[in-house]
Amino acid sequence: MQINLDHIEVPKEELQKVISSSMVSVRKEYHKKKVRRIARWCSAAAAAIAVAAVVCISNPTLAAELPLIGHIFERVQDDQQYPGDYSSKADRLAGTTISESQGVTVTLSEIVCTDQSMNVSVMIESEEAFPERALQMSQTFGKDYGTRLFFTAEHQVDFMDHTAGADEYGDLEVQGEFEDDHTFIGAFRINFEVYPFAEYEVPDSFNWEMKVSGISYFAEEGGTREALADGGEWIFSNEIQKSEPETKTVPVNQYEPNGNGISEIVMTPYEVTINYVYDESQVQPGYESFDSIHSVMLDGSGKLINDKVGMFPTEGYDLSKITVYSLDVSNASEAEWEEMWKKLYDDSFAAQLPGWLEERSAAKMEIDLAE
């Protein structure tokens, strides 16, 4: 069900949300309007501050939690799959941002929306303590892969002609951290570069509706998941304004021996997108097969780039240039494949990897990104 903030009988957690939302609105008005227009808000601000002072004095724990809403990105932006400075570029979500079901309240907080993705910060509060196993896994499995919860959700945006459900788009990974036994803060990313969103152009503004039917967590390192809440209904509806962070597009138009090529590379503060193409006229003799070439990509420092379907995070790489090596694997044996994988992903071999690739590659593309 949806929380009705006009009918709160016991102002505890609900009061926290009202106070936080009021204070954020006041701060936004302060920055956006002239001083003479702020006067209209003074009485409301004074009332909110007075109530906040009373509540905070009587409940120090609540006082410590008040700054969370509107500031979640500051806490979790380095934990994301595509880390970066989201907090200074984020807007507060406006619309239906709070929903409660099965004793779990989900609050959507901030958003950064671009042509590539929509990143949303979120707080999940449970009346009952989160399972001990979930908290333990956040300290063990989370060290290497980040603490993650999962939303089983479906999405509807008004620029797309159908609903994207979990069976089509997959579950949303909410990456972040447990504040305590009852509170999780994090952020999730809706990738506009993959199906079904990739088939549409993202307009400057659009309506986004999300319905979450389940929340789960990793129960063990093997990837088995268990439900935190299943069969619930958390519903949100928001008007989204797209923002455009600094974007750099570098034309490439280079090809590998088998005709695979790169038309351009697009870089934002968060992600690098490689637009791949294929041109049959660029195929060289002996390389007709699609899998006759295995591509290996290094950054400007010679570090291996883990390119996932044409995308990888900006952070952690030297993007002064990219070198793409084309390894001839048309007749590679199983042993040769095994040796190649060891060379590519053995940290102790990382310093020698550029030289090893230079000796064995059939061709290479050098792409200057510094200009």
C-alpha cells in the first residue's frame, strides 16, 4: 500500500521522512529563488526546524539518520558498478517516492538520468531486523563484489510501448551498504544501452513507473539468493528530467582482420561506451569466421580493460588512449586458449601483458582519447 503522509498517528519513522522532505524543499527554494520570495517559506521552515529540534533532542538515533534522504549518493557512489560523482549532479525525485509493503518501506531519493542510464538512490527500511545471513554476507562476499540487494521489478516509461519485466530486463541490483540491522542504503542503475530500452531514444523528460514485487539478497558466495520480502507490492511513479553530464565522443572507424570494428567511443564521467560495427568489405583473407579473432583491450597504462558488452566504468582506467589487440584464434587448441586466459587474468603477469600481446597479435588498433 502507499503511505499517506496526511494520516500519521505516531510521528516516528514517518515524521523523519516528513522533516527530511520539508528541509530539502526549503534548501532547494533557497538556491533557486530570490531572497524576497523565500519569505513565503519562512513560517513553514521555522515550524519544520522547531519540530526537528524537538525530535532530535528526544531521539539522538533519529537525528543521526535525518541527513540520509537526499544525501545517499554521497555515501554509496563509490560502491557502484559505474562509480563516479553522482551526488553533485543528482536531483531529488519528485512524485511517488515512498511505498510500504510487508513491513518494508522503500524510499527513492535522488536521480541522475542521462542518455546512457538512469541511476537512482534508495533507502530500504525493515520493521524486522534483516536476516543475520544477509548482514554476514555483506561483510564477506560484499568485500569483493559490493553489498547488493535485488529488486524483482517491472518498469514502464512513456517512451516505450511495453512494460519491461524482470523476465525480460532482469532484476535490479541495489549496490550499497547496511546502515544498521533495519536499514539499507544504496543505488540502482537502469541501463538504457541494453534491450529493451536500447530500441528507443530517451527524451528530455518522461514518466517512469516501477512496481517492485520482491526483494532478495545473496545468501552465499555461489550466488544463491534468498528473499527478504516476496509477493509484496512497492509502487512508484515519477516524472524524470534527463540531465546531460559532460560527454565526449571520439570517432574511430577502425577494423580488425575479421571485419569487426569500432565506429566511435563515447565517454561520460561514469561510463565508456564502445560502439561496435561490422563491415564485410574489411574482412581480410583467412579471417572470414566471426570467432577467428579474440580482441583484448588495454588502457593508456597497459591495464586490461574488462569490456562488458561494449561498456566499462570510467573510473580506474587511464583513458588517454586505448589499444585493441587482435589475437588470431582461428586454429587455437584448448591448451592455447587456457594459456591465453591465464596470461590475461594473472595479476602477476600484468606488467608483461602489453609486450606479450605485441608479439602475438595479428593486428592492433590504437585509439587516442586525449584530444
